[in-house]
Amino acid sequence: MLKDRTSRHLAFWRREPVDRPVLGVYLGGYLSEDIYLVAKDGDLLHPDQLRPELFFTTLSKQLNLLNDLDQDLIVPVQPISSVPWLEAMFGCPILVSAHSIWAGKLLEKNSPIESFKPAWDEAWEEAALHFVQALVRQFSPDAPIAGPFLRGPADVLAALIGAERLAYELIDHPADIQRLAALCAQRWVGVTQRILAEIPAWMDGYVLGARWLYAPASCSYASEDITMLFSPDTYRNIFLPHNEWMTEQVPYGFWHRHSPSWHHLKALSGLPPTWAVEVTMDPGGARSQKILPILKELQNSGRCLIIFGLNDPVEVETLVSNLSPRGLCLTVQADHPEQASRLLEAVRECVYGPEIL
């Protein structure tokens, strides 16, 4: 069974002719309630509080629950995705609230950006590394291990100086934003490569965190959510070169985008072919019908696509009817296993027709 899944994933990366897309389901949110074992609402989170063994029980339950679902994806174990790891390494204070964990900004309102160079907090880098090493000891080789979620340069900069100031500084001091974006990209690569060196192969390959695709070599992922606020020219000129350089340093992976960022998707057609473009379909964002031409263009450029967060069978049918199944992964999002089963059944009906159900 697992061999069948890994074979389907390899066909995805190679964009081979297939009978259908890779089909998966994502269950629930990504904030582990176990974080409240170490910090409460309103607390600052410190790296020494993230003792991996406190999270093993929940991670095991999640692993068993998700792997019991009838889907193609392969679920790895990874450090808590809701922790803004890279922002913490840059020195941002990490605050816990009732519904999220977020990074406070570093640069004061009246401080000049020209002299801003964030210090590096090695304790947070070591905490991430220690977490991965503990997961390897606890879960490998039975389960694949993935690294933590490390955001891309634009997202990290939005945390470091604030989203509003970032928007202004892109106009007033673009050279300083370029300088800081390069620093963020360098740190992303350095931390990613250090962590990937700790992750053992699983079934002769590795599994991506967050979107759970098997790859034949080391893999990672990153996001640039804040770029939905930027013009295509701003993204292409300031951030895209750093995003492209980052992808060249890791064999496989994906760039995460939300559907409101559809105006930037075309710019990602120049990524290495072993890096996919992932689009999360937000309730308030552009729907699949609107972005279909861009998705088709990305497929025609040889790009693998991951469409995530689907919960409307009509939207799934639109995607299945208009996109090639080659290099395509469709992931529905559900709140509980029963809903997940219903959504997967609806997806299969779109793919195969009702006669097989």
C-alpha cells in the first residue's frame, strides 16, 4: 500500500501520464493544543520550553488518525508548525494567544531601517534542531520525519519590521529591503540544510511537511503570504530572485501561496521543475474558475501543482475537468474524519464518475 503511494508521488514529480491526480485530505487546524502545556494565553514563548517529549502523544495520535484515512498522502512527523521558528531565530518575541502563536516585530517605529541588522538567536536554532533530532529518535524509521515550517523572506520581514512598514519601505528604501531579504534567504537556506542533514531517509526518500508528498531526495517548503499585498513588479524585482535562489539549494519542495496571491503565481513558472507551486484556496480569495488560466499556464510550463483547502465538490469538479492530472495534487480540508470521508468520496466521483462508488 505504501509502495503504491510512493510510486504515485514519484509520478507526480516526474509529471508522468496518470489516471488521476494525487488525492489527499487535511484534517483540522495546525495549532497543537499541547502548546498550552508549556505556555498560556498571553505568555512569551521561550526555546527551552519546547521540550519535544511533551508533544509525542499528540503527534502519535495525529499520525495514526491521518494515516487511517483512505488517501494518497503520506503523513510525516514534524515540529509544531504554528511556531514561527525562523522569526524567533531572528530575535522576534514569540507570543502565545488563545488561537495562534505569533512573532512580535523588532524594529521600533522611529528606528532607521538603513542600520537595521537583526541579531541571530542561536538558542532558537538549536531548539529547532533538537526537536527534529528528538522526533528522529522517537518515530524513525516507522514514520517519516519532516523539518519545521520556515517562512520565506517577505513573510519574515513582515514580522521583523511590521507589514505596514514593509509596504512603505519597499517604496522608500528598496535597497535595504533587498539587503534584508537576502539575509533572510541565506538564513533560511542555512537552517534548512542543517536540519535536513539530521533527517534520515524513509523508504529510500523523504516526505514534505504540511502537504505530505514523498520525494526521492531531501525536501522543504516556504511561504510568502504577505506578497498578496504587493504588485507583480514589486514581487518580481525584490523577492522572486531570493525565492528562486532558495529553491536551487534544496532538491525538492513547494512554494506556498494563498488564492488571493493569484497575480503572483505566473512568476513562479521559472522555479526548478522539482519545486511545486501550492495554492491554498481561501474562502475569501479568488476561486478556481478565476485562476484556471494561470494554473493551466503553470502546468504548460512544466510546473507541478498542489491545490489545497478544497471543501466544495463543484470547485473540485472544475479543477478536475480543466487541469491535467499529470503533476497535480488535490487536497480537501475537513474538520473531522466523517467529513473527510464524504469530501474524498465526492472528489473520487468527480475523478472517476459515480459508477465506481
